[in-house]
Amino acid sequence: MCEASEEMQTEQCVVRSEMELDSLCDDALLQVLRYLSPAELLACRCVCTRWRDLALDPFVWQDKGLTAVFKGERDERYFGVCCQLVAATLRLAPCLRYLCVGADGLHMDFLGVLLATTNCAVSSLGMTCNPIDAPLWSVVLSRQAALGRLKHVELWVKSDTEEKSHLCRLRQLLDQLVHTQGLKSLEMRVDIRPESFRNAPRPLKAAQLDAKVTASLRELMYLSRTAFVDPYLPLLLERHAATLEVVRLDVQHPRAAALLAGAARLRELRCPLLEGMPALLRCTALTSLSLVVGEDRAPLPAVKEYLRSAVARLESLVLIYPYDEDRDEDADVVLSLAGTGRAAPALRSLSFVFTAGLDEECLAHSMPQLRPLTAVLPRLQHLTRLSFNGLLLRSDFLDALDGQVLPDLEELRFDMDAPCPHQWAHGEQVRRLLQRYPRLHLCGYSVHDDDSLLCEYCKQHDCHWFEYMSCVLFSHAVEDSCGVDHSKSEVQMRVSLEAPPLGEAPPL
């Protein structure tokens, strides 16, 4: 009996030994450690010598990230803990996938020297800075570039300062940024008064800034709420023309279109109306375009000329209207989508985005884009997705979808002009539309908030209570595969195409 008990205890010890983490080989233990947070990894250094070394292996840190940005009200305790964690990581960790620092000058007071001298190589660096801290951020940027892992940079500068010395410091940082080698993506948000920035003195050129920058940028986002003309955008577009694939601009630079025309690999572009836009026809790889139709309509003739030819190649087009004025030229832009010649435009996705926050009556009755769109629908034979964000579609437009136009249409997105979305889904117009387009998905968003307008069924069943919710209506069998991801909608409803008995609602 004693011998059997001893054997059992021995077996239990062996099992416990086999299940202990310390019994794993280094590669297996590294796979376990990579699931820990930065704070937990730093704590693992206290276990033993072996864990101390493994906890600082680049393999377990390469996917980690830290953010030292205040969220909500200032919390000194959170600030202290956050800064201590970032400081310890910068001292000990070999690398990070991303590091975001800023939103308060105190971050640079506590972390500035560490950021400038660390050996922790960061792949993605987010900087929110004041112009007064710009020289120190220049050193940080230079340090990370020298460590060799830096591929992505996001810079946000927001200030109302008119101090020339501060703006001169900011120019030092921007000069350093446009001369940084090896970047794959760059996002710049510079919110500075344009007249102040233009008058700021240029810093003295350093020898290292005269070195030639090798083209490497694939993505460039150049955003600003104060559209100022500066030398940095042309420099970036010109030096990285050979590699740029995705560009987003929020500024109307007079040379932007001409410089973008040299980007042979450009495939996706978001920009305002640009002067000389027909030059973009040389970008043969450009298939996705988002146009912001802002207040400045001077380039419209060139834009319409470009669109008439470009739709033969473009597969995705988004027209963004941030203002609510009704203008005839808006209709002319839509008419340009008919293209030229006999060949049908290549567009597969067309979206209209209205961001002015208009009231329902204005959205439903005064948008000038719908009438010309109805006229060009027969030309858009390849369109599979049509979207209206912020626009209530009228019944006459839905009736214009007669099954002959847009024969491949699979997805129609819009705001629902119906007091009760559930009652609207039961309506005859929806059923007729889905009968004409069996593959169609009606993706709607209810904008009504008056409970008294809901049907009796909705008032009694919470499952149909989807005001302020997105829903998708379709007629195919639920198990059938399709080109639309139903999971993106909060409510999914299958509509029966069979006519219901008189006085009864169809099943959903």
C-alpha cells in the first residue's frame, strides 16, 4: 500500500513538473510571454535570471504598443503610472510596434530626454506636440530613424501661437520629418494660422538635410483645417512619387495634381477639387477616388473633364459634400459620370456623403444630385454598390430602379425616410424592388426618434425596436452566400417576396 502511494505521488510530481512554465524550452516560453502586456513583461524580469532575459527578447515586444495621452479629465495618478510605464519601457524594452505620446506638455517634461536617447526601436510613432517642443521632437524623430525600425509617423500640431520663434521651431521639426529616410506611411495634421506660418523664418539648413531622400512612402495623409500653402507637401509628393500608392489631402495646393500625376503606382486618392485635375489621367493605376466638393468651385470645369474620361478606369468613387447649398454645378459633376463613348463606365461602387448636418426636410427634397443621377443610371452597367450617407431617398428614385438599370446592383445604402422602419419593410415598394433585384440588399439607417410613429408591433416587441440602428433587408435564403456582409448591420431581416393575404403583414 505504501509503495503504491509513493508511486502515485511520484507520478503527480512528474505531471506537475511537466506542467510548470519553467519546464518549457525557450522558444515555447517566448510564445507564452508574447501574450503578456508591457507591464506584465517588465514584472516577469523579477522571477529569475532566465525570465529576465526572455522577457526582454525582441520577439515578445515587437507587437506591443504604448499610449501616453490623457483621455477625458486630467488624472494625475493615471499620468504618473502611465509615464512610469513608458519610461521603464524606453529604458529596458528592445522595441515596440507603436508609441503615441503627447496631448500635454508634461509628457515631454517627464519623457523628453528618454525619448531622445532610448534604444527602444519603434515601428510606428505618434506625436502630438506644441511648436515650443518641436526641436526636442526633431531629436526624437532622428533617434528613431537611426534605430532602423521606424516606418510610420503621425504628427498632429495644433496651436494658435503667432510667436515667430515657436513657428521657426516647428519648421525644424517639419524639415526633419520630410527628410527622414525609410518611412512607409506619414500622416500630418498641422492646424496653424496660415499667415503666421508663412511669415515664420526658415531654419538654417543642416548638412544632413541636404542629403537625397530615397523614395519610400506608400501612404501619405496631409490634413489641415487651415489650408496654407507651404513647401512640405510638394517636397513629399515629388520625392516619393515612385512609391506612393495611397494619398489623402485636405488642402487645395495649386501644384498637387501635377505632382500626383507622376505617381505611377497611385491607386487610391482622397482630395478636394484640384486645379489641373486632368493631369491625373496619367495615373493608370488609380481606381479609387474620393472628391470633397467644398466651397471653392473654381476647379470644377477641370474636374468634370477629368471625370468624363476617368470613369472608364475608376472602380470606386465617393463624392463628399460638406456644405448644404444647392448648386447647379453639383448636378453637372454627377452628369460627368456618364463618361464618353460607347463603353460603359467601369464604376462598381458609387457613394454620396453629405456631412453638413442638414434637417430631414432639406435632405429629402432639395438635394440636386438625385435628378442627374437618375439620368446617368443606365450608363452605370457595372455598378454593384450605391450608397447615400446623410440623404433620405425619395420614392420616385427607388421606382427608377426598374430592374433594367444597374443590373448587377447588390447593395443600396441610405437613410430611411419612414416613421417606422419595420412598417416600411413590410411595404409594397420594398417587395417590388427586391423582386426586380433578387440579389439586392437594402441597407438603411433609421433617423426618426418619435416613438409615437412606430407601428403597434414595434411598440410591443423589443426585437423590432431599431430606431437609430442600421438594418439590412434581403430576399435570398439566409444560408445562401452573397457579396454583402450582413454582420455589419445591427438588424437583419429577410423579406418574403410572396404577396400576403389581404389585410395581413408578410413574414420577415
